[in-house]
Amino acid sequence: MSTHTFSPKSLQDLHAILKRNAETQFFAGGTYLLRKGRPTGNILSIGQIEELRRITRNERYLEIGAGITLDRLLSIGRHVLPSAVYQAIEMIGNPAIRNLATIGGNLANREKIMNSFLPFFLLDARVEHRSYSSARWSSLSKLYDPTEGLQLGAQEYISRIRLPLAEWDYQQFAVLGNWGEQDTVAFCAFCKKQKSIIHELRFVISDLSSQLYRNREFEAILAGRKIATLQKDLQGHFEELTTDLGRRKLSPVQIRRGVGFLKRFIEGIAS
């Protein structure tokens, strides 16, 4: 199949191309697509669209254009980005890769779960997803389907992301293993406390492939617990969590690593 590349310079140009061409493939940094081989068919190169390369900030959230590179996002600094977001992005590839890869591409990958998806998912980031005829804002967590991945239409793309900037007392992103390798597992968690009590704790475990595991029932159990007795109170619940993870397409090694990450995160809160 021959390849034809379109290079729109504005969203208006992009939508005109989408309206005329039913089958197109979005291309920004291309760091994931090029690993699979040379793309074919109609290619929409959207890396030069200025509207997708803007960042603004207010008291509640950081609004990020989907065409912002990971390197540019890191340049905002740890004092603005939530530390777990910074950690997740910093672990992606190397500086050369991060200088090309975009946050939109990282979040919208339909085949693999990428690092940045975990903290953005937990923080209830909202994304603007557009086609040539519509524009909607949705929570990233609402767009994600556990069996089918991110639910975007064939001609839809993410244009902007709103990342909440609420304060968290503890947060972490960690990976054990390398992306794409067997038994790799990633973990992300956020926690707020009120004096000696857990106010809210969110966590997610992923194989950085197709599995994304969040247990809201376990999170509800944690809310209101005294920090000093957390480890003792939760022993039986960890066993239930391990059993529940066993129902997912995760290896015993990934389950052990994921639960271990959560235990150490809670130990860090209690210490």
C-alpha cells in the first residue's frame, strides 16, 4: 500500500483533511509507530499544529496541548508537575525519544498502556477528544475500557489534556522490569491524609501492555483508617487483593511485584 502524508498547519486544515479521508493514521512524534515499521496509507502528521502545542495553567489544573513533547512537559519542573507524573515521564525512553514523543500519543495509544497513562488516569485527568465534526471533554478514566482500551472513534484524536493540580501528601510511580518484557509491572499511587488518618488513597497496577488494575473497594477500605495501624489492619485484605489480581491476565511474578509495591507505599506512609 502506498503512503500519502498530510501535514496540516491548523486544526481547521486537519478537520478538512479528516472529512475528505475516511481512513487516516495520526502521526506526531512517531516513536511508537516507527518501532512497528514504516507506516502505510494516509498519514496525518500533526506535530506542527500550533493549537496542539500550547500549555496554560490556573489554580485548578494544567492544560496541556496533546502535541507537547514529553521533554517540554518535563521542563515545566517538579514544582508544578505532580511528582508521580514527572517520575512516569522521566522513565520513558531516553532524552532523544522524549524530545520527539508527545503526551497525546502516550495517552492515546490504543495498543499499549504507556507510563504516563497511570498517573493521568488516577488523577482523573480530562481530555478533549475531537473529530472533524465534534469536540467533547471526558474523564480519561471514563474513556478507558478494561477489555478494549481507550475508547476513541476511528477519526477522533486527543487535542488537550487537563491535569488536576490538587495537593497530595504522598505519591509514587515505579516500574520493575523493562517496557515490553515479560513480568514487567508498573505501579502508581496517591495519598492524602488528615492528621493521623488516611483521607484518600488511590492506586493502580499495570503490566504496561493491556492490563490496568484499580480496586476502588480496597481504596474505600483504606479511607478513614488510622495510619499507625494500617499494616496490621490490612493483612487479610492484601490476601483478597492478591486473589483478585489472579483473575487478571497477570503472571504470578507481576502480581507479587504489584502487591509488593502497594505494601511498601503504605509502609512509607506509616513510617
